Amino acid sequence: MSEVFDVVESAEGQNATFQILHYKPIIDKDFFSMQRAGERYKQVRILLNNGSVVTEAGALHFHKGNITAENKMGGTSGLMKKFASSMLTNESTFKPVYSGVGEVYLEPTFGHFLIYHLNNEEIIVDKGLFYCCESTVKVGVAAQTSISAAVKGGEGLFQTKLSGTGICVLHSPVPAREILKMELYNERLQVDGNFAILRTGDIRFTVEKSTKSILGSMTSGEGLLQTFTGTGEVWLAPTQALHQTTFFPQSQLFNNQFPNNQ
Amino acid sequence: MSQLFEVVDSVKGDGTEFQVLQYEPLQNSHLHVHQKIGNRVHQVRVLLNDGKIISETDAFYFLRGQIEIDHKMKNANLKLKKLASSMVKNEAMLKPTYEGTGEVYFKPGLLNYIIYRLQDEEIIVDPNMFVCAEATIQIGLTQTKKLPVAASKFADKFIQTVLSGSGIVVLKSFVPSSELLEIELHNDRFQTDENLVVFRSGDIEFTVESAAKSVLSSFTSSEAFLRTYTGTGKLWIAPTQPFYNKKE
């Protein structure tokens, strides 16, 4: 029997190794055109060696070995905090922690994954992007620091903040190779849409009008721009809209009329 | 990690560099067939070095650097003029300008882009072809005046974009540029009953004529009127465009 899947990416942490598995094309006509285009059924596997990982609730598919799962409640105040942050970030209230020795397989999907090594730093990602991480990474909430970003940013009031040192796996709206990593050195990046998915470093997120005058912003078509200022890295998914259009009206594709998310 | 896109065309201007980026095939079942037959997702990027460009409304995608987006609005009179002309064309005519130093990216699509350098001349293109240009380029509208009665109710279809001056313009093409046919006219005439001519330059007069002399014969022949181009200059014909339009 040949292998069911291949390990296409692997990241070794201190006590846990994160792997992304690609399944061989599944023989099912519903998935034929996707797989012909190169898309694959994917799964995250974590090899634990006396380590522990945190995952999004409901992400577990199966695990093998001497692994215990626990949900840290954190007392009443911890519970309230968890409820609040889960409401704010669209993520599960309780993120189970798996520890021990063995293999953890998470739910397979046709979505895309990104592996990010945190090295005593902090990243802020879009809501719902978090999938799993080493337990040394702290999963928290980042409130928008500017009113403009909170009200008009299109990303909601809160985003997910991952900090510390360790490996995390994120959902990605586009294949990992289609991510455009923009390094900023005391620079400014302005984006018309919601396709900035991650930022790290000393970067301030605000929303600015594209033109100064009222008439200008009324007529320019581009009203508000997500603005990132500072030094660090911003990850863009410029092809996101091309993937999102599930029923592809040809005219949309050819006229670059994107669905406006804002 | 391999590059997501490569620069396939690049023209340098005064403080500007216009580039056409070609994306590697994207892993997507909807795009797969298009990419398999050779179509690619393209994107226009402009590198500004203390330069200034103007773009079509809604074309902007993202930018980095110190670039101000603004509109040319010098006085109220001009403003009204622009609003009036935008009504004619059914879209905002107040086109944004980008000034400063950095990179401007426009929206990607399964389209083809042509970079064209104007040297103190005037070109007339289809209204949806304009993407961006150096700010030295004047953008206007033209409407053919002499329309036969039969064609007058389609007057909207005869409005086109005029680009004039010196500088670089980027045009969008719905057909690959290899499928564009260039025709040179030397005091000659070119007639077509379909909207095939996407570009013209030089001293060419555009009129719409009835196909046949008498009302009765134009009624009976399937071609009601002909687009007629007379003079000396250059035309770009997109003979395959109807097939691409049909897909929409």
C-alpha cells in the first residue's frame, strides 16, 4: 500500500513537531477539479515528545499515544476572560491543550495552512486565523488602538494576538506561496480591502481616507484605506479575491470587479 | 519560496516605472482551465520616485511608501465640468492621482496589460481600457458627432476615451496582445459593423454611416450602420474580442 499522504512541511519545536500533510488526490468527482488544479486535502499532524500544544476547539481528528487533553478553566475570572475574548475574536472559548508523547492529527481540510515561528515576538492576525500552537505561545486579544481602525477597519474591534516563543499554525485564505510579505522600514502601506492578514513588529494599524476633501473621497471610489505605518512585516493575500469568488462570473474575473468586503 | 510573480514588461518614465506583473499559476479550480491554456493573472505595479500618476477609479489595490492619493480639482468650474463629463460616461471621471515615492499596485485580474508611450500625440481607446498613466497625460472623452438617425439611440456606445500628451499609459486588453491586429491607414478608409477597433491614433476621423444608401435597403440588410475610420494613422483591431465578450 502506498502512502496516503506526504509530509510537505515540517517545523520542529522544542518538544513538538508540526507537520502539514498533503493527501494523495482523493477519488471523488466532487473534488476532481480542485485537485486537478493542484489543491490537496491537507491535515496538520503534531508529533509530541513530552510537549504540549494548544488548538482551536473541535480541531482534533484523532490522536495516538499517551496524550492527555485538558481544558484550562482558570477559575471564575479566567472563565469570564475566556468568554470575553472568544466573543471578541470569533474563536472557541476553550482551547484544549494536548500534552504527552505521541501524535495528534487535526481535522483535515481543503483550506490552507501557514507555519509561523515566533521568536520572542508578537504577531497580530485576522480573526479566526488561529489554528494551533505550542503551549509556550500566548493566545490573546489585541484591541484596535485607533478609533478609525476599530470603527471602519473592516477587521472588527479585536484581532488575535499571538506572543512568546514557539511555533504556531494559522489558517490561510490563500495557498502559502501566494502570501506577499511586505517588509516595512519606517514606511507606510495602504490597502483597499481586507486582504492584510498578519502583522508583526512595531506597526500601527489605522484607517485613513484616501483623499483629503469630502468630495474627493465621495468620488474616488476608494473611500477608506487600511493603513499600516512603522517598521515590521505585513502579510498580504493579494489573490484572496480571486479565490473567494466561488461562482466565477467571467465578467468579474475579467473586469477585476472585486467583491467589496468593507 | 519561489516568486509569486515576475515582471514581464517594464517601461521607465519621468520618476515613474510602469510594470506588468505576471502571477505564477494560482492553485484554484476556477482559474485552472484559464491558466492551463496560457492565461495568467496580471497586475500593474508602478514604482514612483518623486513621480505622479493618474489612474482609473476603483483600480487601486494597495501601495507602500509616502504616496498621497488626491484628485485634480483646481477650481469649481473644472469640478462641474468633470461631474458633467462623468455623467456622460456613467462613471466617476474624477480620477485619483498618486504622488510621492513608493510602489502602487492595481487590482489583479485575468487580463492583459499594454504599456504604451505617447509622444506628443493623441490616442483614442475604448472607454474601459484605461488603467493608469503618467500625470502629464490629459484624459478626456470623445463622442462622434455625426451619427445617423438609426444609430443615435446607441449614442452611448460611441463614447470613447481620449489620451493625449507625452508620457506613458497602461491599457487593459481583454484579448491577449498577440491577438491585436495593427492596421495602418494611409489616407484610407476602414469600415466595420462591430465594435472591433479598440485603439486609434493619428489623424483618423471616426464616423458612423448607414450601411446602405436608402432606408429600405438598410432595413433589409442586416447591417444597419457601419463604423467608419477615414484618414492616416494607426488602428488596433481586436477581431477575437466578441468571443471573449460572449463568455461574460
